[in-house]
Amino acid sequence: MQTITQTLVKETIKKRATQTHKGSFGKLLIIGGNAQFGGAVILGSSAAVYSGCGLVTTATDPHNFTSLHARLPETMVIDFTDKQTIQTILKKVDGVVIGSGLGETPSSLEILQFVFQNIQANQKLIIDGSAIDLIATHHLVLPQAHIIFTPHEMEWQRLSGIPIKEQSEANNHAAQQKLNATVILKKHHTEVYTNHETYQLLIGGPEMATGGMGDTLAGMVGAFVTQFSDNETKSILSAVYLHSFIADQVGKTQYVVLPHQLIKQIPQTMAQFSNQND
Ligand SMILES: NC(=O)C1=CN([C@@H]2O[C@H](COP(=O)(O)OP(=O)(O)OC[C@H]3O[C@@H](n4cnc5c(N)ncnc54)[C@H](O)[C@@H]3O)[C@@H](O)[C@H]2O)[C@@H](O)CC1
Ligand SMILES: Nc1ncnc2c1ncn2[C@@H]1O[C@H](COP(=O)(O)OP(=O)(O)O)[C@@H](O)[C@H]1O
Ligand SMILES: [Mg+2]
């Protein structure tokens, strides 16, 4: 198992070229947040915007429109049951994050299946939270796309069938191969399984054990793979590292790190890493 290092992050977060515009830094559609879990999609969308994604559209339950816009005017917002608009936006984006706070109702399932039917093979698809459970429960067939799963250990148990106690590197690797997707297995010392290699994160700690921390990571991963699209694995590993790196920094003086506090630190921490390239 390889360790995820700071060097990877420095290599990924390059100085921005001057002759660029918002279209140069990735377009992302984030789908999630039912009436109960609006916070999840607010955090994921905020994390994506603060990670530098050029254009973020959020598809969510209309209950969340006002709170989302009040906290994050930078995102565009649509009703997650509006299939026609989702289809139009799907044609324009580089990637989709689906599942954070999506819920597991028949309507949630319909949205997920609609995205599976319309996603294109060259697009990134980050599958988090409820979407992972929906796939496990309904035995959904995965579409052709660059798929990245972000399960915690319980979600991985449901998706892979491997009980938490038996989630060894060999067992996880075999399940990842079957899925033919990247798997970010979230836990203390998160592991990342790609088609070629397994990586382990050695930073991060229990100051991160609070609701919304994984929703935040999903948004960061979405922003990184669409913005730094030349090396997908490095982008994924860098987002995973940065997330816990910031938590550890903030956690030096705080007992618990709130996801929205972590998100606020993303732009300046990214600048620190990109300046180290000089
Ligand atoms: N503010 C919000 O709107 C929030 C919405 N959330 C959404 O709520 C939905 C359900 O997700 P949950 O994860 O809460 O529910 P789950 O039922 O999938 O999993 C949570 C339970 O799994 C167990 N578990 C075992 N190992 C674990 C590990 N390594 N990490 C985390 N849990 C582990 C714990 O007992 C934990 O209570 C998702 O769609 C999620 O995105 C959550 O992210 C919480 C915050
Ligand atoms: N004790 C811990 N040590 C290190 N990282 C942790 C710890 N507890 C939680 N985390 C991290 O916090 C995030 C939690 O994700 P998740 O359980 O999906 O949260 P949520 O769904 O509530 O947003 C993961 O990135 C996980 O690795
Ligand atoms: Mg989660």
C-alpha cells in the first residue's frame, strides 16, 4: 500500500494560467439533499466552489433553494426532479457528484437511474452517501463513466458485501476490481483503491468525526477531478489529502472541526500548496 504524500498535492495544485476563464476549471453538477438532508448538498456544493471548480450547479429539493443560495450564491440551482433540465446540464458538465443527502425514496432512486441512463463515458461520476446504498439495495448496473465511490465502512459493507471486520486490503481490492471503479474507503486512515494501486492516508483524526464531513469530501473530489483533469488518480488523492490536512490544522486548536470551517480554509491552503511549486 502506498502512502498519500504532500508531494502529490503540490504536483496537482498548479499555479493558474492567466489566459483562462471559469470554463477552464471544470463544470460540475451536484445532485443530492432531500428535504431532510439539505445540509449535505450545501456542504458538498460549498466544498466544490471553494476548491476552485469553475462552475457548479446544484440539483436538490426545492426546500433547500433559499438556504443554499443564502450560504452559497456562486452555485446555480435546479429542482432535482426536473429531468429535462438535468439532461440539458448533464450534456455540459465534466462531472457529477450524486448521493450526498439524496435519500432512498422511490424518487431518489428515479433520479439516480436517470443520471445512470444519461451520463457519458468520458464524464466523472462521484457516487456518495445514499446513492451507494441505493445501488446496493436495488442491485443497479453501473453506467460507463469514470466512477469514483466514496463509501464509509458501513456503506462499503452494503455495496461490496464485505463485513467491516473483513475489509482487508485483499478483499477490498477484489471488490474494487469487480466494480471497475475507484473506491475511496473512508475511515481513520482512509484507503483509496484504483485499478492499479492501493493508497493509504496517514493524516486526519477524530476531530473529523462529525456529520457532513464526508459530504464535504465528495464536493472536493468532484472539484479536483474536473479541475485538474490531466491525472485523475492524483486529483483524487490530493483531494483526500487536503481534506484531512486542513482538518488537522484547524484541529490543533479545536476539539471538533466543523465541515463549514474546513471548507473556508480550502482556498488559502490550496494557494499554500501551489506557491510551494515556485
Ligand atoms: N447535514 C446533513 O444533511 C447530513 C446528511 N447526511 C446524509 O445522510 C445520509 C445517510 O448517511 P449516514 O452516513 O449518516 O448513514 P449510514 O446509516 O449509512 O451510516 C452511518 C452509520 O454507520 C456506522 N459506521 C460504521 N463505520 C463507519 C465509518 N467508518 N464512518 C461512518 N459511519 C460508520 C455508524 O454507526 C454510523 O452511525 C447520506 O445521504 C448522507 O450524505 C450525513 O452526511 C450527515 C449530515
Ligand atoms: N476518527 C477519524 N479519523 C480520521 N478521519 C475520520 C475520522 N472520523 C471521520 N473521519 C473522516 O470524516 C469523513 C466522514 O465521512 P462520512 O461518514 O461519509 O460523513 P457524512 O456522511 O456525515 O458527511 C471521512 O472522510 C472520514 O475519513
Ligand atoms: Mg457520507
